[in-house]
Amino acid sequence: MNFKAGDRVSFLDEEGTAEILEIRGQLALLLTEDGFELEYPLNKLVPRPGSLSKALLSKPLNVKDAPVKTTIPAKKQKPVYLEVDLHLHELVEKYSGFTKNDVLNYQINHAKKHFFKARKAGVKKIIFIHGVGDGILKQELRKMLSSFDGITFYDADYTKYGLGATAVEIFKKDND
């Protein structure tokens, strides 16, 4: 099957639909109906009529709809890692009137919310993209993370994120 960007597809092995954003060799970068971006093998996709992004783009984007990137292996169908961008412009549409403290609290609360959701869902790794800046967000993020059991964190892959991201590996789920 010859897929192209913009094609709507469903999955052979699971429920749901998505739209192809880009073809990368034998993988497709997809936008799911839930607003997630993920890579998926082309041979595990089925073509469907219609455009998903028009429907997604027509609804107003609010904080909980902010896209979160997930990478999914071909066989397990569970996220390998979750990527959460903590840059404020990725989290809210309008932030005029926010103090620096408001911004920092918002970013940390966003990180905490996604950490707990990921851990509960069984995600084993999260990449928090915090940027370099003055290092305050990175410092506060790591302070928050150090209060949790069953995890380890470290600088994320330098070749992909530079010094602007922290990787978190989760060894136990909530209620373990």
C-alpha cells in the first residue's frame, strides 16, 4: 500500500484512527484521534477515508489537549517513552499576566500530572523537555522528581535534546 502524508488510517492490531503526518522509511508519523503523535509501522496500517486533522484542528486547543509525543513499538503496542514539552508556549495559548513564579508552578504541575498519568499507565520512560535557560525549571523538576520512589532520572540524550531535557525511568507503577 502506498501511503502519503494526509492519509487517514486505522490500525491492524488495535482500535482507533489516525492521520499520517510524515512517512519515515517503513514507519509513519501519525496524529491519533486523541491528539497524540506516534510512529507506527506502515505494514500495520489500514487506509480509511476522510481527514482527521481537520476535525482535530477545528476544536479549540486547551491545556489538556496539548499534543504529547509517544513512540510505540510494532509488537507491544505500549508506549516506549512519553515526551512532555514543558515550554510554556506549548502548554497554554495565552500567558500574558503570568509572573515568573506562576509560569514555574504551572510547568511543574504539568510535569507532575503527566508523571503520575504515565506511571499509572505503565509507561517506563518519560522525557521532560525543559530547555536550558537559567536552569531553574530543570532544578525544580529534578527536586520534584527526587521526592518520588521507584524512579531514576538523568540528562536525556544529548544528541537529540542537548542539555534541555531530563529522562525519567520508572521502575514501579502506582500502588505497587
